[in-house]
Amino acid sequence: MLTFTRKDGKKFTVNPSSILRIRNTIEADQPAFKRSLPGITRIDAGVDYYAMETLDDVVALVQTELKTLVKFRSRSNVPIWINAKEASGPYPVSQSEIADGIHSRLKFGGLSQLVGNSHQEVLDAITLAGGKPEPMPTDGSAFALKSFVLGGKIKARTDRGQVVKLVATVVYPDGSHKVAEIAEPQAVDALYFSELAMSPEAQKAFRATSDWRENPTFIEQRGPTVQGKCKISQCPQPF
């Protein structure tokens, strides 16, 4: 059992295996007719607990006992810690949610959590933790191409086909057509063709300038790195 402190100074205990989510308290956590938060950190474990310890301190203590606690992020990049072993997902999100910076959804203990993480990140976390992975949604949040690479060679997936070659034909505003092959697509996490699906960082790269010649055609993500691809000077092969 783990021990934490209530706002009135009294101690309470929580069984770490029952914990579903840990996050900072927010305005919605305020009790009715009160103007103060019930604590600093909220712990969801079947019932709602509020601790005066900081989020970092609570997480550090819980992680000593609960190894499947995974850090996700909100649309505004605020950390949300979830017991991925008790979660299912990823689930689809709406186009308006995508435009608002939300890229996936997962469920646990009767709760539904929207996150800024990609569907692939949610799927990977739940699978690794032994949770309940769901089929990859087709809501356009990201076009996932991720596969496995061992020893520098492509290893075929056992659960589906994988992309080993990807060629794009691009039409530019001046009417020219060019062809580009995306290098090592098995190492690509996502391709974004619509701003609605992009993070703020990706949108910034996508909206490079007012000159179409300097703007990328799409955004490529490899790990945490996002890059604009196929502006006309980068795509030298005429169609």
C-alpha cells in the first residue's frame, strides 16, 4: 500500500495495482460551491483520491510498485499518467478534436481519455504493457507506417503487411509534376497531409512561408522529429 496526504493533513493509502490514472487537479475537480481545489494531484483508483503531494512525487512513488504506469500527454502537452495494462485503445477521434490538438483516445475503468499522443503511440504503450490493443483507427489522425527493423534489415510483420517502398507523385501550383520516393518508409512513424491532423510543431513546419516554392508538400515524422518534405527543389525527378 502507498501512503499520501489529504488536504486536511490526514493520511490515506492506495493499493498501487488499483491505480488507473494520475494527473494534476483541474478546475473541474473543485467540489460544488467551493472555490479551491481538493488537492494538488488526482489519483483515479476506482474512487477519486486527491493528494497534496506533487504529481512528480506521486508518480515516482507509484512507479516503484506499478511498472505499467505510462506517461501520455494532453492536447496542451500536460502529462497524464495511465496504467496502460488496464487500458484499451486506440479509439477514433473526431476531425474537430484533431484540429484541437487531440490525436487519440483510450479507455480504462469506465473512463475515456483524450490524448495528444498519436494512435501508434497509444497502441504501442498498451501492447507493451499487456493491455487491450484495438485495431488502428482510420480517422486520418496520422497515416502510420511503422514497422520493425532488426540488424539494419526489414523484418516482416507477423500481424499484417508493411510498406517497404513508398512513391509519391506531386503536382505543384505551376502545373509541374514530379515523383519522389520516401527513403526507408519502415522507419517513418507518420505522414501528415492535412493540417487538421498536425501538432502545432508540424503545422509550423507546414506553413513555412507565403511562397509555395518554399513550402513542403507534407510532413514526415520519425520519432520526435518532424520535417517538411517535397518542396519543389527537394523533388528533382520530373514525371
